[in-house]
Amino acid sequence: MSHDPPDAQGFSGYTDTFLSSPFSALDTFGLDESFDPLSDSELDTDDEDFEESIELIGPGSLSVRPGSATKQVDTRSAQERIADLLKAMAPHRKALYGILAFCLKPHLAKEVDGEVERLKEHSLSVFSAANLTNLLEQSGGIRRVAADGSDYNQNAKPQLVEEEGIPYLRPGQAPDIYWVTTAEGRAALEADNPLQRLRELFATDSRYLPIYKRILTLCKREGGVSVRELGIHVDDDPLTQKPRLYAPRFLDRLEKCDAVIWRGNWIITNIGTSALEFLDTTRDDYAMPTSETVAAKLAPQFTVPAIASAAQAKRQADGRPAGLP
């Protein structure tokens, strides 16, 4: 049996015949001489909406979404967009409102970035200052302006310079970006009333007013209070048994009303202090654990190695072999 490669068994003859044929590839495949494979495309790239139909689906790749060439227009007003943003970004509302308040007067972008970092100092937000300012800009809460307050134009005029006797145009440097709160952003800031939200919370959660009063009182201590200690004072209260609730549930609601703030511990704010005045007549009959009980529960617990070592020492003291119980 022959073990020659495939082209020696007939393929080479076909190839030689094809390559030596007097007919061109156009004749062979029935193609018109005017055919240009690079210019014949079903996509109308001159369409102004063509770019809207292209979607990045991964690094270095594009896909065309069928029927997506029609540009969708956001018909919401700026007020609606801002309200939706604040609702969707509830965990970051303090930073968003902080930007709106800081930019009531124009500030350089780097100054706004610094203020955002200050606001985020004790949070674990993954959103950068640029992320938050861009979101507020898209919603209509802030806008870019020049140093004189006029509309920002990043297309700087080129400068005519001369080097070695040869004049040429040097691209101009884009002006500094200033952020300023818009009228709609100012309205959203003025409409924010955390004390009113707190009153509404107390009206809805009236059953738990003693819990709220207790938490705010503990947060008023110098240095604040930890979540763990709050749990000692709250989690065993009969009010939190059915349904089963825990201290973080109440902390979350107080934080959203700006009554408490995290600074390494939970600390009361001015709004929280006002809330305590409102709760002054609320009775709290729960028997608070003593300071000794709290200290004992907060004390570091024995680790497994420490417990094993103590057990082994006891066995040796009893005269038993270390390996026996």
C-alpha cells in the first residue's frame, strides 16, 4: 500500500490543472469584473444613526444590533432624571447631595474631587469622584463652566507660534473645568428634607420608637458606638423578636435620614439630636444590660487553639494522659 501524502494521490494534479487553467478566477466563480468585495456592504455606514447601532461587546469586538439604529431619546425632564438618580443611587446619596451643595458656587474639578474623597472617607464606595460628577452631569444636576462662568468649550483656539523662523499653529490647551450646580440641581437640594423623612419614618415605624430613641442615645456618646454593642442593646429586646429584627435594620433607616453617620463608630448628627428632642416623651421600658454585661460580651472570645490548650492543661492537672478526654 502506498503511503504517499494526499496530494500525490490526485490532489496535486487537480491543483496543477486549476492553476494552469487559461480561465481567470472571475470566470471560474462567475464574478463580475466590477466586483469589489471591500466596497459591497449591506450596512449603510453613511447613515447618521449607524454609530448608534454599534455596541461594544468585548475588548476589540463589535456587534451590530438589528433594528437598533433608531436613536432613543430620554424624554424625562432634568428634575425627573435627578430624582431617579438619587433613588437608584440611594447608598451614595450623601456624596451626591454633597456635590450639589459644594457646587452651589463654581469649583475646579480637582476641588470637587477632593470634596468627594472627603465625603467618602469612611465609606466603601467603588464609585470615583469622576463617576459621581459624570452621573450628576448626565442627569442635569451640575454642568461644566469656564472660569468666568460661561459655557465650557473644550475646543481651545490654536496658537500661532514661531520656531526657528518657521511659523506654525500649536494646538491650544483646553481650559480648566469648573463644576456648578444647575437650577434643577439646586431645587433637588432644597427639596431634600431629612428631618421630614425622619418624622415620616417614626410615623411608619411607631412601634419601634423606643428602639430608635435607644440607638440615638447610644450614638450620642462621645466616640459613638459600634454595631456590635448596639446589637447587645437591641437584639434581645422583646420588640425585635416577632418579626425578628436586628440593630442594623434600624441603623440603616436612621442613616438614610441623616440622623447618624459612620466615623469608625456610629455617631449622632445634628438631625439625630433634633430627633431625640422629638422622642423625648417616648417611654423605653427595656431593662438595659449593665456595663459589666456589655463589657463581658464585647470581650475577645477564646480561639480554638486557646480552648484546646486549656483543656489539655486541665487533663494534665488531673493526672490523665494528654490524648484522652
